[in-house]
Amino acid sequence: MNENETKKQNINSKSSIIVLVIITFFVGMIAMYGIARYFPIVTETTKTKLEKDVTVTDKGIADAVEKLYDSVVVVNTYIDGQNYASGTGFVYKTEDKKAYILTNNHVINNADEVYVTFTNDSVVKTTIEGSDVYSDIAVLSVSDDSILDIAEIGESEKTRLGDTVFAIGSPIDNAYSWSVTRGIVSGKDRLVEVSLSSGNTSTPMVVNTLQTDAAINAGNSGGPLANSNGEVIGITSIKLASEKIEGMGFAIPIENALDIASQLLDGKEIERPYLGIQMLDVTDVYSSFNALKYRSIVEEANVTSGVIVVSVEEKSSAALAGINKNDIITEIDGKKISSSAYLRYYLYNHKVGDEMKLTIIRNGKESEIKVKLSAN
């Protein structure tokens, strides 16, 4: 191949490359146009949206509060003409020209006279129809022409955890009468150990209650705990107070209160089964000097809780069943007994005539005894 032919071939090769590049460029442009048209690229733009300030109107449970408000009274008790204590109550029914008020027994305990104040500031002297220390329920009465309203009664059994509830009461003193606090049902069937007073003596008891985080303070005792419909579901009674505790109040279920109130108004003595023993808590053996003599019995039984039988009354239910002095009661019907307060609770859940099974430890050995319960 001569030199001219070689140059000509090189020129043709370069021309072919240039044509190929041009064709490739245009093909690429056409492809990009197609992609852009049929497969558009979506870009995301972040925008900052400025929300306007709004006013939220929450009427809350005002209607329910108004429904119950005028049935609530401030209860003031007097001893020898001196104001001794104050609490709360509410009118729950009328009958035969009388209006009846529920409150706590500990509010009117030891009182010579009891007065109630209504929301219109009228003050009326009451009659104490009856009271019961173990249920902590008392019933007062006034003439039905002196009341302003009657509370509507609900059902605590139908409440659910988280339901809205509120309390109306007179915390601290009369300056804060008819204060309203709001919360929820925090627990049901709570067993709370308290000391209930009768005369000048106090008895440790366990009370079955509703738990709420609605604020309950001294002076709220005896007042209503109501649902969001303004129906009373409990009687506020107890508050746990401690630096470590916040928002733990308790109320007696309304069904239990009404049952006791009915018996009191019928003139019936509240009949409860009677075991017939004197008791000492096992835990007191290590904290009371007078109980040191029982330490060897507890150590032989190898228990940390329960109730020691200090003495047995002759011809009582316990004596007839064969319970002896120095026996340690650890269970009732299979439920563990941690103290005398719990023993009374499970005992009083029975009726006179029932048979109850006790688990005891005698001389270091465990056994079961069946007891036929009688009245005192």
C-alpha cells in the first residue's frame, strides 16, 4: 500500500469516528428527552409550616358536677358544744318527709351533735340514724324540706380502669367547702389497712375500696366519688400520705355503703360472725416488749406473718372448733393472713352460720381446723 492510500484510509477512519460520536450524542439527547418526558424526576421540597395559635375549649365535667353539687353537704360535729371535726356527706334519698345523708363513721364518731351546711349556706341540725365502725358508714337525717337536691346513685361494679371520676368535698376546713377534684379510676377491689375508731379505741381493719388519683384530703371524708355522669359510685374515705406517695385516694364502693345504710335504717344491729379469740400479730413479736414471750413459738413455727392466738373465749366458735392458746393462724379458706386486720376482713366476709377453714400451726406442725361461725 502506497503512502497516499494510507493517508486516505486514516482520514476515512477519523471521519467514521466523528460521525459515530455525533450519532451517539444525538441518540443520547433523544433518550434523555424521552426519560424526562415519560419518567419525570420527582424532587422533594421541605417546607416549614407555621401553625396558628388556637384556643382549646374543654368544658370538662361541669354538667356532671352541677348535677351532684347541691346534694353535697359539709358535716360539722360537736362535743360539749365545741366544733370537734368536719367532713363531707351527701343526700342520697328521701322517705316519709325525711332526707337521709351518707357520710363516714369516723367523721361523726363521739359527736354529741352533728350539723350539716348546704350550698345555700343554710345550717341544719341532724339526727344520727346509725353508724358502724367496721364499714365506716354513718347515716344522718334532716327534714326533707331543708334539702336542695338528691344525689343520683350509680354502680361502682360497672366502672372500668381509666374511667373519669370526680370528688366533691371540704378539704382542710370549711373555707374550701365544695371543692371539686378530678381523676380516674386507678384500681378496683383494693384492700387497704386502716385503723377505725369507736369511742376511745381503734381497731385495725382492712377495707375493700376503689382507688382514684383524684385529690382526696382531710375533710373530703364521707363525700361522694362520682362518675362522669354525676352518679355517685363511692364514698371517699382514705388517703395514703407519704413523701413517696402521690395521688392515692380510696373510696368505699357505693353498693357496700348502701347495704350497711339499709340495715342501720331498719334498726338492725350489723351482725357479723364472731371467732372468740384475742390476737397478736406475728410481726409484733419483734417490735413489742410485751410480746417477747411469744418469740419462741414464732421461731418454732418458722413463720414471718400470721396471727398468734393469745386467748380463747369459752364456748365461742374458736373454742368449740378446738383452737388453742398459742396456735398461729396463717390462712383462712386458703388466703394468707398477714395480720389481725386481714383476719377480720376475711372473717367478716362470712355470715353467721357459715363454716370457715383455718390453717394453723401448733407446736411447729401445720394442720387445718373447720370452724362453725356464730354471732357474739
